[in-house]
Amino acid sequence: MKKHYLSIIYVCAAASLFLTSCNKKTSDVWDNQPKAGQYKDKTSSLWGNSEDLSQNDELSSFDNEEFIPLNEEDLKAAFADGAISQPKETPGDIGSSLPNVVEFQSPKNDLSRLFVTLYFDTDDHILRGKESLMALERIASYLNENTGISLVIEGHCDERGPEAYNLSLGTRRANYIRSMLVQKGVDLNRLHTISYGKERPASSGHNQLSWKENRRAQFKIFNKS
């Protein structure tokens, strides 16, 4: 009888220890699981950490500049960027009739008034102003009449945001100009693009005016004739 009583005590004690151990382990595992709230201030994005987003990229200026949403025509133009083939020749390649991109020249005299610098809104690659669109019309007409001229379209950005993001944005700006010229009849093989991102600012200031001057597309030309 005594042995049977001791056996019952041992079994109860063992069960108690087992349950206590299980509860502790379950609690520890649950408490150690990462919570979404722990990372809400460390979320990464294409433009860097969220805590730096308001200071570092072009999107931050939506607070200070009017945001213009894309309309149907914008979307058509955006899709057209990727639909247009690249030129058959790459400037500077072996066998190419074109010099390296760096040897294309800035337009001079009357041509400088034709190939004007075109400007973009913050984080945008679509031309919005009527004057800019009219300038593209004039450029297209000139190129269609002077078939010996090849063009390099440079895409530029302001200083805000990471380098990779700005190189991508500069590419979209240059490709948008190219697609618009092709739609106006210019031979796509005469139009070449390059993005400098934020590497070549037109203005060295660190304010809204300088950023506006740096969000741009510029032209370099080469005349085969």
C-alpha cells in the first residue's frame, strides 16, 4: 500500500513538471516570434528606408508641388516606351558609322534654339507643358527634313534619391522623348538614349529651383552629311 501511494506521488510530480515545462517552452516560443510592429520603422523600399524617404528622394516634394496623375494618353505613351525597338547601330561600336556618345555635340547657334532642354515634374517622365510638346513637334519636323542627323537624348534627374533609382528614372525620361519622336515619324535608328541620373546636374544648388532645372532631357547631335 505504501509503495502504491509513493508511485502515485511520483506520477503526479512528474506530470506537474512536464506541464510546467511545456507551458514555459510554448510561452518562450510565442514571445520570441517577430511582430510586424517591431519592423514598422525599418521597412525597406526601392528608394531606401522608410525613415529616410521623406528626406531623400524626388517623391518627397509632392508636399510642395502639385501632383498630376497619369491619364489614358500618358499610359499609352508609357507603354509605347518599351514597344519601340532599339537602334540597329550602337554609337562607338566596331563597324558603326556613328562615333561614341561622348563625341556627339551640343547643338550650336540656331540649332540650340531648336533642340531646347525639356523639363519634367518630380518623379515623372511624361512631358506636361504645352511649350515642351510644341518643341518636340519642331524637333521632329527638323529631323524628318534632315535625315543625316542622329540624336542622343540624355535623361537627367535631381540630386534626391539613390543613384540606381535616378538612373532608371533618367532612362524613362529619355525613352519617353524617343518614343514621342518616333511616333512623329522620325526613324528610330537615328535616336539613341542615355541616362546620367543625378551625375550631371545643370544647377549645383540644393533647393526647389535647382531640382527643377536638373529634372530634364537634353540633346546631342551628330551630322553624317
